[in-house]
Amino acid sequence: MAHSTTHKHESNTKRIWFVFALLSVVTAVEVFLGIVKPDFLVDTTFLAMKLLNWIFIILTLYKAYYIAWAFMHLEGESTGLRRAVVWTALFLICYLMFILLTEGDYIFDVYKNNHVAWDF
Amino acid sequence: MEATVIRTGTEGKTWGGGNDPLRASYGKMMMWFFIVSDALTFSGFLAAYGFSRFKFIDSWPIADEVFNHFPFLHGVDAPMYYVAFMTFILIFSSVTMVLAVDAGHHMKKGKVTLYMFLTIIGGAIFVGSQAWEWKNFIQGEYGAVTTNGGNILQFVDGEGERVAIADFVADLPVTRVANQRNTGIWFSDNETLPEYTIEEVKAGFAANDNVLIRTKMFDENGEKTILSREESIEKLNTEAIGVVQGANLTENEYGPPLFADFFFFITGFHGFHVFSGVIINIIIFFNVILGTYERRGSYEMVEKVGLYWHFVDLVWVFVFTFFYLV
């Protein structure tokens, strides 16, 4: 409540429409790349992942940043709240992803190279 | 009241109470913490999806082939256009939501009402679109054959174009009937029988020389492996045990059963969030119309449901990437 009475809100409409345009363009680029699938992006891999997938993930994080900062107004929250929200989620998710993806890759190797019959 | 307050001599100091270091109201802060925990739930789902995908990295279905429907364009291969449309709808409803919040800061009741209304419409279109996606996914298009090892065999013609089972299947006399309750004393219900039997598929396959089998394994070019005619016949006769059309939780015509399971659980859980978001938006919408927040002197409730609504959009951005793009 104090939030809405102590300091005046100037209208953010301009920024909102700018972010909307940005998100739309990024989505359009993603869809375009997803349909065209340029060969050099599919054939080149970086850290065991196709360049195309790296682009998708980076663009996704870029969109997520704008949604959280501009739409959810994290940029206007106090540093403490912002860090409590973002850092907690970010560290836990990175950890979870690392553990599970490593394990999934390991199981794939076991099925592929070891003497485990799974297709009979 | 005054008499019951215990004076500690710390009023106005840091530990005297009454200050809020995060400078956010209780409700807004709790909405944020709920969002963090919900984000972790979704991450759990998506991480599990990633795990299964890495486990089946050489045989996962190609999303472009599975989600290639567009309304009123039957039989046209339209990969991703519809999901792109859905994504756009959700982003736009996020925009109208944030515009409603912005109008709320200026206490413009009319504008808040209009933007909340548009947000609800956007949410409803999204949920409807998702239902339509589910319908297509469950119904399936080409059908496939299941094998002993739990794999899927799909059919293609000489040019590598997908062929539906219905296009080449032979019409054999019916030998299998779905039993009902009234045909046995202890019998409850039979599973739904697929439209064609495996024998009909085998006979039809033998009669059509140009049909080949496509396995779910990727070859070195990143395409699904297509077997030669001899290999196809061999594979079909030794391994095929059943016909599958569309998808359910135990089997599907696209690839590993886990693919459909994750599709149902992740998009379903997200769809449930959108649905509840629409409901909450409707409640707040009526409160706005009734002037509740006008009287309260603050539209902070709109801001709080706005946070939830943006979160739903945020999750979709990730689901879109990991389910449809990557």
C-alpha cells in the first residue's frame, strides 16, 4: 500500500509496448529458426549441444528477463526482494538441471554401450 | 490499546519493528514467494522431461512432425504456426494485464476494467487452443505399429513422406470383438480396440510395395531411419505386436510413451494454471467493476493477480522452447 501512495507512478505505457514488440520479434525469430533450421546451426555443436538449441535457450532467457523485469516489475522492487526471488530460483534450477541432465546422458550411454538389452 | 503496548525503547530503530526491509506489502511478497515455489515445481517437470529426453536422445520424436496442425487447414503441414499463435496470444494478454496494473496506479477504473476484460479473453483463447492441441494429439494422424520392445514403427512412402495406416491397410474379416460387461460374469470392460488389427496392417503392408517402415532412431543426418523394403517386411513380421492410433498415457504413435506423458503433464499443469488464472482474473474483474478497489483507494490486488498472470506467461515461454523448439 505504501508503495502506491508514497511515490507517484509515471505512466509506463511506452515501455510496456516496447517490451511487447521486443517479445513478439524474439518469438517470431524463434519460430522462423525452428521452421527453417539452418544447416550450419544444426550441424555445429557447442558443449555437446546444437548451436540452434543454444540460440533458442538464450533467446528464451532473454524473453524471461524482460517478462520478469518489465512486466512483473522486478526492476522496481527492492534489491533484497529481487535477489530473494531470482537467485533462489536460478541456483536451484541450475543445480537440478545439471544433476538430471548428466544422469540422463549417463543412462543413455549405459543403454547404448553396455550389455543391457532393452529392445527385444 | 495504548496501554497494552510494551515499550522497549527501540522504536524507530532497525529492530524496533514496523519497518519493511523489502519495501513490499505482505500480500505482494507472499505472491512472489508462491511464484518462486511454483517455478520450482515447473522446473522439476521440465528437468524430468530433459532427463528422459537425454536418456532417449537418439530416438525422441521431432516436435515439428507431431504438432503440425492449424485450424481449417486439414492435411496441410503447418509446423509450429499454431503454437506460435498461442504464444503470441499469451504474451499479448500479459501486455493488457500490465496495462491494467498501470491504469490501476493512476486509479482509472474504466481502463482497468477494459484491460482486465481483454486479459480474460486472451486467457480463454489460450485455454481453448490448448484443448484443441490436446484433441489433435490424442486423436493422432497416421497411426503406428508397436513392437515387442515397446518401440514405435511408422510408415512412409518411397519419397519418405508419412503414410497413414488407414491408406494401405487390408480389410480382413473381423476376428476380434471388444467384450462388454454383458458377455461375461466377472468381466468389467475391455480396452478400446484400435480401428485396425495388426494382421490387417501386415496384410496391407505386404500388398503395397511402395510402403516402407520408419523407425524412431535418428540416423547420422539427424533424420529418422527408413528401412529398406526387405528390412521393413522382416521387422514387421518379427517384432510388430499391435496397432496404436493417437496417444494416451500408456502408448502413443509418436515415440516413447514418456513423450506423451510429459506432454499431458506439463502442458496440462500449465493449462490448469492458465485456467485458474482466468478464474482469478474474473473475480478481480468483477471487484473492479463493483468499485471495491476504488473504495479501498488502491488497485494493488490487480497488481498481485497480474504477477500470477505474468508468471503463467513466463512458464509458457519455457514450455514453448523445450517442448516445441529444442
